[in-house]
Amino acid sequence: MAALAKGARCAWRPSLLVAQTWDVDARRWARALRRSPVKVLFPSGQVIERKSVPGKQPRKAASDPSPQKPQKQQPVQVPSDTEPTTWEDTGLRYDKAYPGDKRLSSVMTIVKSRPFRDKKGKILLEGRRLIADALKAGAVPETFFFSRLEYIKELPVDKLKGVSLIKVKFEDIKDWSDLVTPQGIIGIFTKPDHGKMTYPETQLHHSLPLLVICDNLRDPGNLGTILRSAAGAGCSKVLLTKGCVDAWEPKVLRAAMGAHFLMPVISNLEWEAVPNHLPADTRVYVADNCGLYAQAQKSNKASDHGWVCDKRFLKFHKYEEEEEDLETGDRVDWLPDLEVQSYDADWTEAPAAVVIGGETHGVSLESLELAESTRGRRLLIPVVPGVDSLNSAMAASILLFEGKRQLRVKEEHVSKGRSCH
């Protein structure tokens, strides 16, 4: 039985192999028959080409001797985790800063040094909104430091041509910034020229015959707030005399919230040049230090008026009075005699300029003389007795929006008169 089984097994194996071989050949022939011929050649020499089926391209023979055109290489896909260093559609490029890069040291110099800003004519702006406002107004950028590429892509592309773009670590921006939460982008600009700026049409449409003269303002927060209030009230311009804090200091820029790019801000003016920047027939009004007004009615001492703080300030202005006159309280004839009126009385019958003095030094004598020569007055903001005077920014805001209210009331009366006729 074992011999028979072994023989049967040996007889069956060859037949199985033949069946497998036949099956493979059958598959090959079946696959060949399924292929549709491109041409049919008859012995007589007649050639019949295959009709092409619409929407179906004939396959090219593998043995086609015609040379194939070299295929263009597909661009290498950049992984999503790596940021490209070029914009193909704009041609813009940026560099990455490394430790010890000398370009980084210029940032802190501009932030901390006013002489450097004045000498080099550069300012530093931080934040996407402030930078966008500057670009819209026509400020000229030189360098942008940013921590994420998205911050640059949010800015207008046409304004970035020729600008140096440098990607830095967010920790570096935190070291430069004095913000609690830095926004990740800092720009170095050429100091704007008010004569070449383009201010928003909306701001120009609502501009009023009202302007501000800042005199001896030393606090950056106060100056920034005054600029913001002036832009909100619709002032035509703001003038800063020598002795004021730098209008382009980072703290002033942050407090102003973009007001620098809404109206002209003219800095570092001598008092002799101030009238050249005033419209014709402008009257100059001085914000009175209401906390010291009552004392001024009882005494003629210059220090009691709140206008002059100490004798060193008088020597700075080179007045010829003797020191004994100030200490004894004798009458000083050089003090301009300005009429006092309440801030809510009408003072906008002509173009008006409001002088805002600093809280430490008060207004200068030159401002009082300018107010006297233009037939201006002192504007009194009364407060409860015993309460210290308002700070400069608060007083400026009250006076400017009061002036805006008076001008609006006059315009309404004029429009009513026209409708009646």
C-alpha cells in the first residue's frame, strides 16, 4: 500500500506541473488578445489603422525608439514645519539674526538715546497696528525685526520693497520691549516729516480751527495722552516747543495710540518760530492752573501764579529783574496782564491755540507774551477748593473737547439760519 501511494504521488506531480504551465500560458495569450492593435498589416501590404476612441488616449509602445523629452522636475515640497525664506510672488527675502549680530544693537540705542534719534533721524515703532498706521501715512521703513513670518505678511507688500527684514527670537524682542506682552514685531523708520505725510481723509474732513501748543511738557504719558485727545477732538496740528519730551519716544508713541500719523506733530520749536505755524488771526489761550488761581488774586508773586516755578527758570529766560523783587513780593511789571475767563465761555470765535504747560515748570513767560499779543486769555477750569490742580493731559482734554462743542454749536446755528432763509 505504501508503495502504491508513493507511486500515485509521483504520477500526480508531473501532471500538476503541466497544468500550472498551461494555465500561465493561457493567461499570457488571453492578456495579449485583450490588447487592441494600433495597426493591422495584411500580407498584401494593406495597412488598417485603429480608430481612436474619443476621450481615450492610445498607449505608447514600450519599444518606441523616438527620444522622449526630459520631464521637468517637480518642485520640492517644503514641509509644513519649516518656513520658506522667499516669497515667490513678491521676491521678498528675510535674514535670520544670530547671537552677536551687530544689527540688533541699534535697536536698544534708538530706544534709549534721544540724541541718537535726533542725529540719525530714526524712530522705533512697535506693534502691528502702529506700524500699519505709519506705513499708511507714508512713513519710510528701514528695518523690521519680527519673530513670526505671519506678522510681516500682514503688512502691505508694496511698502516692504527695499526694507531689511530680520527674523529674531521672541526672547530678543522681549528684551528690547518695555511692554508686558510684546507683539512680536519692531520697525525702525526714518523720522517722519510732517510736510510729506499723508493723513487720513476722515481726519482731514473733521479737522477744526483748533490746535495745541505744548510748553515744557516733560512726562511722556501726559504728552501721548494729549496727542491722542487732540486727534480725537479734531485738532489741525500740535506744536511742541523746546524743553518738551521727545514726541517720538517709545512711551509717548504707546500712549498716543497712533495719533502721530493722524495729524501734524511739529517738535522742537523756538518760541520765535511758533507764530509761523499758526493760521492767520489765531488767538492763543493759556490753560490756567486752577489750583493756584485763588492765590494769584491775593498776591503778585510770580511763583503764586503757577506759571513760574523757581528763580532758576527765570534766569534761564534771562529776565533783568532782581532776585529781591521775587523774595519780597514787590510788584513785577514784566508779567503779562491776561484776562481770565471760564473754560465754558465762548473762546472759539476765531481760530484758537491752547497752550498746555507742564506740571513741574508750568507755562513759560513767552507763551503769556504770545497770548497777550494775540488778544488771548487765560482759560480757568474751576475745581473744588483744597483739591490739587488737574494734570496736564486731563486739562488739555477738557479744553479741547469744550472747544469742539462750541464749534459744533456754532455750525448748527449757521445751518439753521440757512434753512430758514
